[in-house]
Amino acid sequence: MATTTKQDFYELLGVSRKASAKDIRAAFRKLARKYHPDLNPGDKGAEEKFKQLQEAYDVLSDSKKRQMYDQHGFYSDNFQPGAGGPAAGGDNGGADINFDFGGFDFGGGQGAPGAPGGAGGGASFRDLFSQFFRGRSGAEVEVEHEPGGDLEYQIEIDFWDAVRGAVKKIAITRMDTCETCHGTGAIGSPQTCPTCNGSGTIQQNAGKMRFNVACPRCGGTGKLRTPCKTCGGEGRLRKTETIEVRIPAGVASGSRVRVPGKGNAGTMGAPAGDLYLHVEVKPHEVFERRGNDIYVKVPVKVSEATLGAKVEVPTIDGRALVRIPPATNSGSTLRLREKGVPSARNGSRGDQYVEIQVIVPKPTDERVRNLMKELESLEPDDPRKDLFAKATGY
């Protein structure tokens, strides 16, 4: 009677053949927590499923084993691709060997009393063969020491918080260390596995053959951990908290502010990741920021632009007195050194640029009109006389 073909390791873990090592590890952890014997006492189906998951993860989590599995459809510590077969089998000319027991069933042999594997004490020869070559390297359900991942949030601040710096409160959701198990994923001290009595292996029989295989309950470690029920053995829980973040002076839109240790917590005491805040600064109605420089438009009267004057202009430090030279045209720019925004890196300040906007008086008063006419007679030159001569296409 033919046995059922063994399930593909990738299908067993629910991942594609191109899955990364991280994806395989995450899939195994999720399924291992679901089918762990300690969480399913007395459930033989869950125990068998857990055993299969261990075998699949042991192979696919190792790059060399995975390469052999992808190439030959199985893995064996004693099998070298391109080498001869077992010594008892003689020379095979160097051909690749693919052990396939799909057409046989050795499960009915007379095994030792009490041996796992069915009513007759015999186990499927295919399963025993696979476990035999897998040895004690079975995947464990121990949570690995893995650093926590980084988190990214976006924060919007106003102009003055960006210029002067501020402390902001924000709410974030992150994976935090479980307070019950303190991040270990287990409670209490590890206990000796009662199935293998701490040896990490058990014996299984197929007919007259006897194999030492990794204990399916402890995964070959000889110890049992009691998974924390609070976090399900993960060692971490999702938590929302409000934290205070210092925004440095001089931060600009598009900048990132790093908050060390406020990313997701690591597993088994591994360090936590970092929190990165993407900053967006609201525009100001008077000040325009370009890099660390500030630009501001200041209206002046015709008389001030013509005769020159001293006027007050706004800066991020308060009012400043600026001298406007005589005959200043609208659109002219004056520079105020080191009146810009401090650099978030070294504190050095940019400059402020003042753009002059000449405001022409409305001719609503007769005296204003007369003065403008008198000014026109005193300045008869056409300011546009050379414009068309310089322009092309005319």
C-alpha cells in the first residue's frame, strides 16, 4: 500500500519558494505558537503538526539545507550532491541520489513496545528516515534575540517651534516589552522535558530498524518553556503611549528627528529600534524660509524710497532698524547678516533678506495729483526708452 506523498515544506509553512529568511522565521513562529504541545495538551494532531513544522523550519532556515532541498526535494546530513551513495550501495557513478519512499509503507513492522508511531509500534519509514538525518538540529520554539524594528511617524509643527525648538507630546503605537514575562516569552524556569527526560532525543522503530530522532515536544533541547499567556510567547505586546519629543531649533520641513529606543522592542532582551519623526513645518504669513535664510517683504513710501530713510523691519529676533538708500527701486533687496534661522547641525545662523516694495499713493487728493504732475515735469526721461531696443523680435 503506497503512502501519501509528504507535504512540501514551503506549503507547510505557508510561504512561497522565494520567501526571505525573515518571512520563513515569522511564518514558523506564528504556526509554532498555534500548534505547540504545551498550548494543546492531549491533542495528537497538534503535536504531529508541530513536529512537521519543526522539520520544515530546520531545513528552510538554513541556507545550505534549503539549497539542497530546492535542488533534490529532500535534505540529508549524510548526502553530498554529486558524491557516491552509501557504502553499502556500492558505486553509483557519481549520480545524484533522491531517496523516494513514496511507493512503500514500512509502518506495519513490529516495533518496540510503547514506541511512538501507531498501534503496531512502527512509524512511517519515510518520516523516520527524514528525522534520522535531521538529527538533533530540530527547530526550537525559543524566541530569538532579534533587535526591534524602527518606527516612522509624521509630525506637523508651526514656524516658531521649528525656529526656536520645542518639546512636543505625541501618541505612538509600538511593540513594547511584556511586563509579565519581561520580554522572555516564557514564565518560570525551563523544565526537563518528560518525553525525552532531558536528552533531547527519542527512539522510534520501523520494523527491525531503530532510530534516534529529535524529541518532537522540546525540539531537541531537552527543556520545556512555559509560554507566557499574556503575550502568547512573543515577549512583546502592542501598546499605545504618549511620549515627549524634543524638536531641535532650526529643524526644517522634510527633516527627520530621531528618538533613540522608542521603536519596537526587541525580543529576549535585544535592543529596541528607534523612532523617526518626519517633520512638516507650517508656513508663516510674514516670514518665508529658504534653507536657513529668511525672506520678508517690507512696504515703503515713495518719499522714503526716493529720498532714503531708516525704517523698522520684523525679524525672528524682534524689530531691527534698516537704512534704505536714496533712489531705491521696488524689488530691491537688503541683507541683514546672521538674522536667519540657526542651523540644526551646528547652530550657525543664516541671513535675512528684506525686499523693498514701493507703495504708490492713490491720486484721490488734488494736491497729490499736482505733486505727481510736478514730479513728472522735473523727470521728463522715459524709463522705458531702452526697453524695446534691448528686446528681441521687434
